[in-house]
Amino acid sequence: MTRSLVEKEAVQTGVEKVAEQLLSTVSDPSRLALIGIHTHGVPLAKRLKGLIDSKVGQDLPLGTLDITLYRDDYDLRGLKPRIQSSDIRFSIDGLELILVDDVLYTGRTIRAAIEALGDYGRPSAIRLAVLADRGHRELPIQPDAVGFTFETKKDDVIKLKMSELDKEDAIILHEGGL
């Protein structure tokens, strides 16, 4: 069964909540950068950047990160993984990074992202921002900012739809998987 958990305007309200939570923890906005994890973390990071830029009066650096080759389940995901390019055109050394993903589940995507970022330099800190946290962690990873928290079963799937990619904003629950 598939059902909508969050629709249209409420998605943007969740994004605004994440931005406010992030701003409350940042000590020096001039040392801040956002990194969106492909695929849906990228438009989410762009929206967060717009909100944060307007609050701090700066144009924060924004990068995108593909973690496909860093996943610990790479060989289990089939022979044709969808590899996208990472685009980080600034030094991350000494910056406070906001790592942005759509849905936090086991923590394995975030572990892979942190490993991938090590190839780009040494940030002073990495914070995690997600729009949805669905629990069932397999690694000790927690978000610093979260828009929505959902109780799910392990075999459920939560998907974020964003108008930039999917023509609409919504958070969808697929009970029992896709």
C-alpha cells in the first residue's frame, strides 16, 4: 500500500524547520558550506542554501556528492549502479559542512558520504540535515537537523518527491517496500 505522509506546502515547511535548526547551531556562517547527496539531497540542499543565504546575508558554497562507489553494499546493488558526478569546486578544509540527504534510514549512506568527503579534504565539522528520519539505524548516526520523524517498519520505504525532480513535493510511504 502506498500513501502520502506529507504533501506540497508541508514539505517546504519541513525544509524551513531544518534550516532554522541548522542556523541555531552554527557559530560562524562564513565557514559554512552545504553538500547535497545525490539524488534528492541535491535539490533539498539547494532549497536549504536559499533559506540560509537569505538569513545570514552570504552566498554559501554548495556542492553535490555521489556516494555510489563508497557504499558497503555496492556489490549487492546490481551490475548497473547509477553513478552521478560529484561537484565540489571549493576546498572543504576547515569548513563546517552541512551534509544533506532526503531520508535517513540505516545510516549507511551517511557513512559512505563521510568517507567520500575524506577524499576532498578535512572539514572542521560535519553536520547532518535530513528531511525525514524513519529510524532503524544500523550505524551510530543521528541527524543534527530533521524536518519530520516517522515510525516505520523495517521493510517499508519512504521516498521524498521534490518538484525540481518529480514535478511535485511530497513524502510517500510504500508499506512493505516498492
